[in-house]
Amino acid sequence: MAPFGIGKSSTARGGVRQSGTEALRLVVEYVKQETLTPLKGLGRYLVFGIAGSLALCAGLVLLLVALLRALQSETGTTFAGNLSWLPYVIVCAAAVLVMGLAAWRITKGPAARRRPVTTKTAGGSASGSASESGGTRG
């Protein structure tokens, strides 16, 4: 018997068919590992993100309703009569302010560092300088 299988023919160990089956099994396992595992992580990320967003929206709606209730009941006669619409405008302005703050943080926060920066030149192209794109001469 030869050490380490040296000198044995491939047909003695199952041949090319077994090697092909083994290679196919390894490829299938690799594809599963490289595609399904990241997709599971992405799914978990999306589920928790959506759940957090829904909880945050519900909390903000409750806070805005509480602000409306406070403006209507705790301000006495300030918003009575012809000014009864003003608490609704104040609450809508507060909601727009919260949405604006959220949009500002999304565009200027961590997401802004991941986006590529593009600059526009006088010619309207997305990159390059005036001298490279045949701009005006001085």
C-alpha cells in the first residue's frame, strides 16, 4: 500500500464522478453561504428598522395629539372663537419641523459620508475642470 494514496488510480477511490459530485456540493454550499447568510442579515436589519420606524411614528403622532390637546385646553380663552383653528396650524408646523429635522439629519448624517460627491462644472458635466473639458480661455 502506497503512503498518502500515491500510486493509486482515481478509479479506485470513486473516480471522476465522485470528484465532480464533491465539487458540485462544495459550489452549492459556497453559494448558499455567500448569498443566503447576508440576505438573512439584511432581512433582520429591515425587520428591526421597520419596527423601529413604526414605533417612532406612533410615538410622534401621540406627542402631536398631546400638543394639540394641551393647546386647546390649557391656554384658556387664548385660542377661543375665531382663533380656534390656530392650535391645528401650530401642531402642523411642529410636524413639518420634525420632518424637516429628520430629513436634514438623513442627508447630513452618516448617510452623507457614504454617498459619492459629484461636482458640476460650467459646462454642466458631472466631473472634470474647465481646462479639461474645453472651457473658456483666459
